[in-house]
Amino acid sequence: MAYNLCKISSYWLMLISVVSFPTGIWMGSVDYSLYLEWWVTSLSSCNIVMAVVVDWVALIFFSFVFFISSNVMYYSVDYMHSDSEIVRFAWLVLLFVVSMMLLIFSPNFISILLGWDGLGLVSYCLVIYYQNVRSFSAGMITVLSNRIGDVFILLGISLMVSWGGWNILSFGLVGPVSCWGWVVLFSLIAAMTSSAQIPFSAWLPAAMAAPTPVSALVHSSTLVTAGVYLMIRFNEMLLSSVMFSSVLLILSTLTMFMAGICANFETDLKKVVALSTLSQLGLMMMSLSMGYVMLAYFHLLTHALFKALLFMCAGAVIHASGESQDIRLMGGLSYYMPIVCVSMNIANLALCGFPFLAGFYSKDIMVEVSLGGSENLVIVVLLMLSVGLTAFYSFRLSFYSMWGSSRMSFGGVMDGGGHMNKGIILLGSFAIFGGSYLSWLLLPVCSISVIGMMDKMLILIMVMLGVYLGMMINWNDYGVIRYFGTMFGGMWFLPYVSGQVSGLFFVKLGSLSFKVNDYGWGECLGGEGAYNTLTNFSSMNQRVQTNSLKIYLASFLLLAGFGFGVLVFWLHSLMKM
């Protein structure tokens, strides 16, 4: 029954994807879009409506999300076959897809928040799917990082009350000008938290505690791309502010460079792939900040294809390696798993931008226009270094896992089951042909980038230089490199800043509060202190009630003194009268 749920949902998702994609192409060709609005209620002068916008941008991305979700569900039939909670897994994945669908088609800030919250909460449930301390810690940093985005979306909703509505399509047409900049800033921070840009990058590798099919879905077309898609929808708002665009350009370039360096120090297979996702997200955000919105959208689609393929191949390798994720213990898998090996190499080459694969048509154009459009030399240098580092960690990943000699026993290891192989082969074919097909559909005929021969050769030079530096860092034993490896391999200490350091402050604050309140004043005023007070009072009362002549005499003297005082006061009052 559980496996039938995965299969049936996979078929339905594929059917919806097959219908949505040509519909989106048709809507784009005739420049047609559909806007539906359902009035819910009104609050003072604000109309609360449930709006849906159906255009070619939303439909094509929607079809890609459902296509990858279909492959993931079909892949999970074999990958999760020994899991007793596969029904819970399937429903969580479907709920995740529905939340993403709500985010894609919504032009309203309130309904965007509903989809955003749905993605964050369901991702938390999926990250802690395996019940252990590591998963709980990863789930906590994931959900708290994404809650930052929720807070800023809520702030944007509160500011947009002055517009009389929360529709992002009316940006710049209504409302005071002073609110526009704040709404852009809040939307930008929310997108950066979802897409894990610096300084919110620590949660992305930590989210690898989730099952591998979930990682394939999250890192290709759903949670991490939600921020990029939100900025594509907000591109007019973003480009209206030069300052915010410049800040996003700097942070996205640093994120791309940082992820490329960290991936060369990482030995966990899934974390290497996750850091490659972070690098590509930085490239998309950089393209958005420079105004190349369509190129960012194009790369968003092609990246979804080869990144889902790469994660599914990584899952097959982990599945065959006895759930081991250390690439240093792998090697020689090409003999045992030829289909997975070929597909993984295709995905890695597409990630590098190898000619005529899916990643080439988007990544190469993005790098070329960035060379021609950026006037900042530091940005250009970091971009070139990031391209070289991407080439190195891609080949490093293939070398450790697929090539070379075997470093562990692989008795009985073979390609994954039929469902895993079919999903991998289907995505592999799209990773080969999808880029060229999408370029014919999305890019204008006359959209070319003219750069000099030196700039064109600079890309190749930086790729080779990045490979050489990566080889030196990984294969040579230099003390200085090992020293810097602590910082570079640890994501520039971002996990400590966002996790351990800030968490340690609150842990110490809680410990101090526990000692002062619970063990200190709490015990003095309540608990042990109240017990001692009541005990003393009860003991004194018990002594009073014993038939002692001294107590009776003292009581008589007190009462007599009190009565004598009252009598004197009364006589004094009479004499005054």
C-alpha cells in the first residue's frame, strides 16, 4: 500500500507536469497571463483577497517542480523500501510540493507567507525524519534560519497595510514612497534566508540530515530556490534600489566563492553536493543583482535538472556503500554501478558548464555577461575563482567516488533497483538535452554576449588555476594550508556564528537564570524558603498552645498593657472635650 502511494503520486505529478509545460510555453508565445482574485474580507480600507497569477514563468517552473517531484517519488520506492514510515514520508513530500505550489502562483504577500511557512515547517519535519540528535540539531538550525525570513515577510505585510492591499503587482503604483524601500529590504532578507546567502548559509549543509530523495527535491527546485524565485518576481522592486542590488551582488559573490572553497575541503558526499547548490544559488543571486533576470530564471530551471540528478546518483552511491557518506572510503564504483557512474559524470559536467550539456547554456552566458557588465575587478576575480573551484570539486567528487581503486568491500554491489535507475536515466536525458531545448524557448534569438578574446580565455585559465590550487590544498601536506583549512572547510566559521556562538550566549544566560531564579530567589521565596517559614510558624504556634504558665502570664501582660493603653487614650480624649 505504501509503495503504491509513492507510485500513484509519481504518475499524477508527472501527468500534471506534462500538461503544465506546453501550457506555459503557449502562454509565453502569445504573451497571455491569467489573474484570479477571490475576495475574503476587508479590514478598514484593506481588502484581504486570495489571488492567483498564472503566467508562463509560474507554469514552467511549476512543471519543473512537479517533474522532479515525480522522479523523486518514483525513486523513493526502491530507496525507502526498508523504511517502515514510508507513508509518512510520502505525505510529507506531497505537502512540501503543495506548499511550493502555493508560493509559485501567489502574487499576494499573505498567501506567500502561507507557502513560505509550509515549506519551512515541512522541511523541519523532513530534516528530523531520522530520529537522532544530529537530525534534531540540523532541523532546529534549519527551521530557525527560515523563521528569520518569516519575520521579515510579516514586517513587509505590516508595512503594506498603508498600500491598502498586499499585492506585489501593485508595487510602485500605490502607497507612500517611503515604504517601498523597506518592503524591498524585507523581501531581500527573506530571500537570502531561504537561498542560504551569507550570513544565513550554515543551515544548508546541516539540512543534509534528511533522506536523500528529500535533499534532491529541496536542493533542486523547492526550498532553496524559493528565495531566487521570489526575487525573480520582485525584480522590479530589487532593481529600483541601487544600494540593495549592490549589497546583494557582494554577498552573493562571497557566498559563491565560500561554497566553492568549502566543497574542496568537505569529505561528506551529500555536503559536497549541497555546497555546490550553494555556489549555484550565489551565481543566480549575482545575476539577479546585475539585472539579468531571465538568465537567472533560465539557470534556475537547468540547475534543477542536473542537481536533482546529482543528488539521486549520490543517494544510489550511499545506498550501495552501506549508508556511508565519506568519499574517502569510496572508489572504484564505476565497475559495479555503470549507469549511476555515467549519470553522475553527466551531472558533474553539466555543473561545470561543459559544452552542450544543460548547465552550459545558462552558466556560460551568465559568466560572460557578468564579465562584460561588472565594473568591479574584485567581483570578476571572485567569479572566475568560483568557476575554477566548481570544476575542481566536481572532478574531485567523481574521482573519489567513481574512479580509482576501491577502498572498501563492495560485495554484491550493483546499480540501484529498477525504480532508482529509471528515475536517474530520465533525469540524465534531460540533463543532456534540456539546456539546449530551454535556450531555444526562453532566450531571444539575437541575445548574444560580445567579449574580448582575453576575457574568453580568462575563464579557461581560471578553471585550470582553480584545479591546480585544489590539488595543492588536498594532496600536499602544508601546515599553513591545514591552518586555513579550519576556516575554509568550516564555511568561514558561519556555523559557529549562527549556531554555537549565539546559542552559547543563550545557554549561558539560561544557566545563570536557572541558578539565580530557580536555585536562588526561587528557593528563598518559594520552595525551601516557604517550607522553612511555615515550619517555624507552625512550631511557634505549637509552643503557644502548650499549657505553659510563662506563656499565659506573658499573654496576660500583653493584653493588660493593650487595655491600659486604650483606657489612657480614651481618658485623654475626654479631658480635651
